[in-house]
Amino acid sequence: MKFAAIARTTPMYKVIVIGSGCAGSTAAIYAARASLEPLVIEGLEAGGQLTLTTDVENYPGFPEGIMGPDLVDRMKQQAQRFGATYRHGAVTRADLSSRPFKLWIGDEQLETQTLIIASGASARWLGLPSEQALVGHGVSSCATCDGFFFRGQPVTVIGGGDSAMEEALFLTKFATEVTIVHRREEFRASKIMLDRARANEKISWITNATVTEVADPAAKAVTGLRLRSTVNGKEWDHKTSALFLAIGHVPNTDVFKGQLDLDKQGYIVSQGGARTNIPGVFHAGDVEDRVYRQAITAAGAGCKAAIEAERLLEAEG
């Protein structure tokens, strides 16, 4: 007795890339050129953090600079040209216990022989409507990306850890004055970083204060902050031309907890190159990189991940 073959209903891919920022799209370009027909799941924030940046002047090949959204869109078009497929949505569940790996976008299940996780890390924000309205217009989470645009102007950094001190010190290269605002008197920063910041004459300090409002969304530019004392509740205005948030990042790895090796903050622990603790699963970009967080380093990481995925599939025939 002959049985009819059962049609496969779950899509199977050679490579799935999670994330569509610089890391994800570069991985897609390399995987597509290797005829692996990758699927890119764009995520809830398609294009990654570069979509929040107006001008990018430090990406090689663009001497006049390029808008952040334009850069990631060009990368997407390049990947699509070679055969990559992009789709909206976010991975809501994952099963990495065996290959093929299983992913879910809502109720839809996908399977893949290899997986590149380039889901990035999201900056922590204050959560103010006025702050969100000015992201990319004077509100930033990356001093090395946007500090240059405020040459000769006063800027403000929010935070009390090493990253806040590093951002403030970097900004002194451009700004006339850098004010560090921190909600407490004590700082989490290491002594050496705190001492360096305190020794810099361009840095001033406002402690025991929080930001309650960012002006001016109507002007589409930062003109000042409304501050509130955490001691007595008194409020006052602080003039500034930019607000840099340095209160940390949250890696987008929740769906992989309990399966991938993650550090205490949720960043993927690299096993060298682009490898994770699970063979066939690779990392790229800010989901692992807590140090550099630049478009160019993310692109390089995406290249590495795609090459490793290609070599694994080739070795397996």
C-alpha cells in the first residue's frame, strides 16, 4: 500500500537573521551572496538604533555623511538584490534545543539550519514624551555617534556609571561645557573614571536631580531641561543644546534566556568569532558587543556571523 507524501507546512531556511540593523543586514548581504537565501526578521524596531540617528558622518564611504535611516535602507536594498527576504515581525519564542532550530512569530513557526542573532540592544530612556519626540534632534544615547554635531555648544549627560563618565569625557572634545546630571549624590562609576571626569574643567555636576521635561519639541531641537530635586522637590530650568542618555542598554535576548549563555546583563557570551555556546547559532552586533556599539563594528560582526554560518553549512554538505 502506497502512502501519499505529506506536504511540509513549516518553512525551512538555511539561514535566518534576527534583526535588520547594520549587523543583521550585513549578515544578510554576505549570506545572500553565498546563495543561502536568508530570511531577515526585522524586529519591532526595523533598522535598529541607526533609525534614531539623523546624520551619520563616521561610516566609511560617505564623505558627506548620510542619514541613519538611509544607510540601513541601502543595506536592506543591497541584501534584497542578492536574494535576501525581509519580513516584519518579532520572534516571540525560540527552541534552540536541536537543529533545525524553531522560531515563532506569533503563532507562525519557522525552522532554520543556522541562526544569526543580530537583535541588538535597546538604550534605556527616561520615558518622557518630550524626550522621545526629540530623539535624533538633540536627544541621543550615543556620544560618539552624535557628539560632533554639538561642537561649541553646552550639552548634558544623564547617568552615574562608567559609561556616563566616558560619554562626558568624550563630549568635552566638542562641547563648551558638559553637565552631568545624576539622581543621587553617590556615583556607580569606578574611582578612576570618576576622578578623570572630576579633573576635567569642562565638566560640571548636578546631583540629586532628575529630568522631568525636555524642551523644545515644537522647535524640533533641544533648548533646555526641566530638573527636579530628589531632596526637596524644587524644580528649575537648565539650558543645554543636547541631552545624552548614559543609563545603560538592554540587550534584546529575552526569548533566548535559558538556552543561550548570557551574562548577568543579558548580553550573549561569545565563544570566539561569532559563535555562541550552541553550534549553528551565531551572534552579531550590539546583542554581544557592550563596548563599541558602532555601526561599523556591527557591520563587521554581521560579516563574521554570515561567513561562519556559510562555512558550517558547507562543512555539513
